[in-house]
Amino acid sequence: MIHVKTNKWTLSEIVLMGLFASLTVVGTSIRVPLPALVGNPFFHFGMPILCLAVLTLGFVKGSLAGGIGFAIFDVLNGFAPEAPYFILESFVVGGALTLAYFQFKHFKNKVWFIPTIMAFAAIAKITMTFLKNLMVQLLMGASFGVSVTASIGTLYITVINAFAAIIIVSILYPPISKLTTKMLRK
């Protein structure tokens, strides 16, 4: 349902942005830590909420809502230095999802539509995570080969999160789309 309207933000859209930002904080807080060579990764429900926000509110508002939610989570949980990165990542993932949506929008009524466009968001997320981890390793002084190996070794967590997001959004998008469409029309 990604909609392109005006630059005006309605009260309903602002309320939904706050709701999605809050849900992103909560969804990211429900986490299962996993071992990795780089960072402190964990399985969580933040990405599906970001993607639902983008699909219901559009690219800018949805990405901003998800990015703010991730930033709040980071600040509250000791990851404040990473908050700007996750705002950027929200826009990259949201952008990939939006581009895929518009490329495939003539198939909106097909059962494979949401999983397909979510695959593009998943690829964007995996790519961003790889690049971030690569840069962290390089900045820590590791050689390029070691940095690539360490970054690839951490990607399994992102892949798990991405596949879970594809499944979760495929299930939740239809009812959430109906609810938000009613709210946004008023």
C-alpha cells in the first residue's frame, strides 16, 4: 500500500509513526543473543516492524519511524554510538523495499508479492550489515582478508533475522494494511 501523497503529514500518519517507532523499540527488545565474531548480534523483531512501517506509511515516514525506534533502542541499551548507523540502515532497507514495491506493484494481488519485495529488503539488510562489520574490522586494524572473513562469519544472524522478517511481514501485512488504511482515510 505504499502511498505517495503530499509532503503534508497528517495527525494519523504522525500517530502511526509513533506507534511503529514504539513497536520497533519493543520488537528489538525481544531478543535472543547469538555468538558472533563481530559485535553483539541477536535475533529480534525490529526489521519486520520497520518493513511494515514502510509498507503502510511510505518510504520516508516508515523509514523514519523505524530508524527512530532503532535509535531509541540503541540509546536505552548501551549501543548509542550505533544509533546513527541504524537510522541510515532503516532508510537503505526502506528504500530497497520501496523500489521493489514499485517495480512489482502490478503483481500486488499475487500471494508471492510480499515475500518477493521483502527479499529485496533482506538483501539490503544483509549487505548493509556486511559492510558495517567490514568497516568495523578494518578500523580495528584487521587485514582486509580477516575483515571479510569475520564479517561473513557474522552474517548468519542477519540472514536469520531477514528470513524471519520475510515470513512475519508476509503474514502480518494484510491485516495491518487494512487497519492502517482505515485509519489513514479518516
